[in-house]
Amino acid sequence: MVKTVRFRELGGPDVLRLEDVEVGEPGPHELLIRVDAIGLNRAEVLFRSGHYIEPVREFPARLGTEAAGVVEAVGADVAGFEAGQAVSVVPAFSMNDYGVYAERAIVPAAAVLRRPDGLGAVEGAAVWMPYVTAYGALVEVGGMRAGDTVVLTAASSSVGLAALQVANRVGAVPIATTRTRAKAERLRKAGAAEVIVTGEEDVVARVLDLTAGRGAEFVFDAIAGPGVVDLAKVVAPGGTLLEYGALSGEVTPYPGFELGMPALNMRTYTVHETTRDPERLRRAAAFVSSGLRSGAFEPAVDRVFGLDEIVAAHRYLEAGDQVGKIVVTVDH
């Protein structure tokens, strides 16, 4: 029996329970992982509360798609892994099928990456989802190149911070937005070429001024809702507005009609587009590993909780005050 976080009804952080659950043995194409650290993501808040893109199929339900640990057992038809290997689990599966909020977890081998040498468990649980999301959207899907400008909303989130570094890595120019001036200096230190404080400045005017009226080749937006109309105004002709989150919780219009139908590309993006495609994931892992080795990429960990503090960790995640990743560690 292993300590596992489950919930038996939809709701706030208080529905989470730490229960003893039989873990079993890995089946074909699966691995049994000793979980040492868990990366928290907003998708888990949405899944737990019933607002995720995929509803909970049955109760009790599990949570979690990102973790770091060590391989303990290898299922049939799995190549390239052996017991004792340090690994990371990336979001590449449904939480209706697997969950890593536990002392040990069975996961699909296709969702597991070897952890680079020197990358600890906490960092190994904090690095992949943010960087693979940013790389997958901006480079694989968007084709971001040197000299392009990218506007990043929710820039102090783990994905936002990763996107700053991905942009710098390819020679693009990242412009970060943040609601208040409190996080502005940290964003500059994290790699933002410019920071726009949305509570004090006009985003459209500032971006057009910073780009000599051209606009940004990319806007990478986690908020959605009515604000996309203004964001669309700063997209350069032929540029792309990428929506990877919906933090606003409001209906998102298609701004092309409101703005007189300019040549606007607008698409949604989820990390599964990269993690569930073996070739895209292979390229993403190579890109991120290269950045980690060179020091260009650095996991941004805001705060660490213990597994028995999972309710408090989710409360902190929902508050939205963090800069970087929230990680939960597991004692063995």
C-alpha cells in the first residue's frame, strides 16, 4: 500500500485526501516509479474542480501528470529503461488513467524521460512541463525564429518564465506582461527584454511602440477571455496568437471579426500536442536538455511542500502569487 492523493467529489482543495492504495505491478508499456517530487500544474486544479477540458470519469479520482523519481519496475515491451534509473514523468496521459500524486505510481513508459545528470528530483519535477509547453507552442507549432518578438502574458508562471528563456535561446525578443509592478524586476532578471505592467500601462500602445509599429510575430497567452481582442491588435501581419490557457474563466471571442478581419492566425495549444507525439517529444527533450546543460535554462521553483501538505499546496497554487513552479516532495 502506498500513500496516494485522491478525491471523491469535485470541489476546492479540501476534497483532496491522502489514502492508502494498492499500487500493483506495471503492465505492458508501463513503468513503476518511486516518486520523489511532484510538479503541480493548474490543470490539476481544473480537473479537481470540474472545469478541465476533460471531465472526471469516476471516483475516487487521482491527480498529477508531472513528477521526478526512480524506476522501480519495468513492464513488458518496454525498452530503454531499467530499475534504478533517475527519470522524470511528463504530462502525456489522462488523469482518468494515471496519477502521480503518490509515493509510487505506475505510468506509461512513453511519458517518461531520462533525467539529465546533475538534475535533482525537485528540479526534475519542475522543468519539463513548462519548457516543453513553451518550446512546443513557439518553436514546433509557431516556428519562432531569431529576431521575432513574442509577447508573453502570465509571464511569472512556470510556463511564462520558461518561454522567456526559450525565446532568448533562439534569439527572439520576449516582452513580458504582468498585472502589478511587484514582479517586474524579477521578470527582467529572468530574461524579459521589456516588461509591461498591465495595471498601469496600455499594452497595445507599448507593444507597438517597442516594435516600431510592426507588432509582435507571436503572442503567447494563458489568460484568454475578452482580453484577446487587445492582444490581437499587437499581432504583426501574418503573426500568431497562441492560446494555451484560460485563466480568465470567461468566454473567448474570435477577435478577427471585431478588428475588421486582419490576417490573424489564432490557435489553441496544449502540451499534449508535443508530449503525445514521439518525434516532437524527442526533439523537445533534446532542446530542453541542451539548454539545461549550457545553463541557458534553469528550473524556476517558487515553493516546496510535503505530500502531507497537498491541500495547502493547492491553496497556494490557486492564489496565483507564485513566481515559477510549486513542487511537492515525497519522503520515503
